[in-house]
Amino acid sequence: MNLQQLRYVHEVARHGLNVSEAAEALFTSQPGVSKQIRQLESELGVEIFVRHGKRLVEITEPGRAVLEIVGRMLRDMDNLRQVGEEFSNEAAGRLSIATTHTQARYALPGVVREFMQRYPQVKLELHQGNPRQVCEMVLSGEADIAIATEAIAEFDELVTLPCQQWNRCIIAPQRHPILQASPLSLEEIARWPIVTYDFAFTGRNQINKAFLGRGLKANVVLTAIDSDVIKTYVGMGLGIGILARMAYDPAVDKNLGMLDAAHLFESSTTRIGIPRKAWLRGYVYAFIELFAPHLNRRIVEAALAGGGTDPGL
């Protein structure tokens, strides 16, 4: 039994049992088609077609079952070919990234723009969620890589690679008294209502740790899952904001003042998470290196092969 025989019986059935037309479609001879079908029937031990002289006039009952299976097999072969073509073409395909709002809104736009210019035939998908959700998207196969700060290193099923370090700032409406604080201290911040990230998000652990370390209690009155919401409510006067520094843009956030707070909080590290032993397309390595230039293909491949984490910034 061989693939050629399966294609021959399939084409004969598709052409209404007309062997001549099937042979023409297959770019071969009619006797060659007939011979291959006979050989397949002999090997299977059943007749696929009812014959009247040299003509095929009907498909037998076992023939219908055979042709159904053959159809599935040929469709699967076509799918295999498509997979091979897709993965052999390093410049076309799909890249699905799961990340948080802060990364998608403030860290990734320049990278995405550059990537899409380099790889116009790659369909890029961004899925947003909290750090735990983005890791679960990757593990479920919904996304190829995860980009987040909190929680991502807690998933043993992922190889995690450090990308960037960042810290925080304090934002407040223009003319708010805290903007005159010099130097800015945790004690001064603790005097005011605070709007900041939800516990699952963007470096919240470092914020809590800093206040506890000084024996202070932060008066958090509102939490949100993205930076733009925090800025909106701070602008309404509901409190001062503790925000990822990357999320403040003086050209856009003209109604808000900002003080750098890197001296008050430990830095956070944004990481990429990839399933262990994953096979990555060439353009995925290119995206990772655009986002984190120190993570070239050799480093990422070594981490995936060894299943290691954090090769260092």
C-alpha cells in the first residue's frame, strides 16, 4: 500500500468512476491507474469498485468505508504539508503574545511597530490579562510567549528570561503639596490616599514591602488593573498615584505632576515566559531580541534546551 494508490482511488471516485478523467487529472495513464487500484484491492482483500467489463460502475460497501478513510488520510497529508510550509517560512505566520496592560500600552508599542515593519507577513496578536492569566494563556497554547513582571517566575512550566528593569513614580494633580516634597519619602507618601495597582499587578509586592519595612501602612483607597485608570482617578483628585515610571508621559499627562520614586522601592524585572522545550519560529526570536536586545537567539535557545531561567540582564 502506498500514497499513490490512495490518491488514485480517491481521484477515480471524485471523477464519478471515470478512470480516463482521473488519469488525466493525475497526469498519468489510464492503465497505470487501473493497475494501482487492482493492487490496492488485492492488498486489502476487498473490491472497492463494482466492474462491468473494464468499466467501473459502482462503489462497493467496503469500498465506501475505504474511500472515507482514504479521504481523511489525504486531508491529513495536506495538513502536514501546510504545517511544513508554514514552519519552513521564517517570514510568515502568527505570533501570539500574552501580556499585561502596562507592558502592552507602554513597553511594547515601539517593538511592535519595528517588528511589523520587518515581518509584514506575520499576524501579531496581543492578549491582555493579569500576570497569572498571561502565564496560563501560554501554558494552554493560546499564546506563544508571556511578558509580565509579577508571578511569571512562579510557573515552573515556563522558562523565564529577564528583559528589563523598571521602577515607580508618584503622580498627583498639579499643585498637589506632595509634588513639593524634597526629598520624597515613604512617610510623606503614607500621609495621603493612594491609588495604585491591584495586588496581582505590576510590582505591587515591592510597594507593600517598602512600606512594611519602614513600619508604615499605605492608605490605598483604590486599586486598578491598568495604568490609565490609575491616572484618570488621580486626575480626579481621589488620591496620589504610585505608578510604573514608564506609564507617565509629560506630553500626554499634562494635568499631572510626577516625582521619581526609584530610591524608595526595589526595582522590578519584566520577564518573558516560554514553555519549556518549546520550538520557536525564527521571527519569535527576532521579537524577543527587539524587546530585550541582550536576549539573542543563542541565549534563548540555550535556556530552552537546558530549561534554565534568568540568564541575567
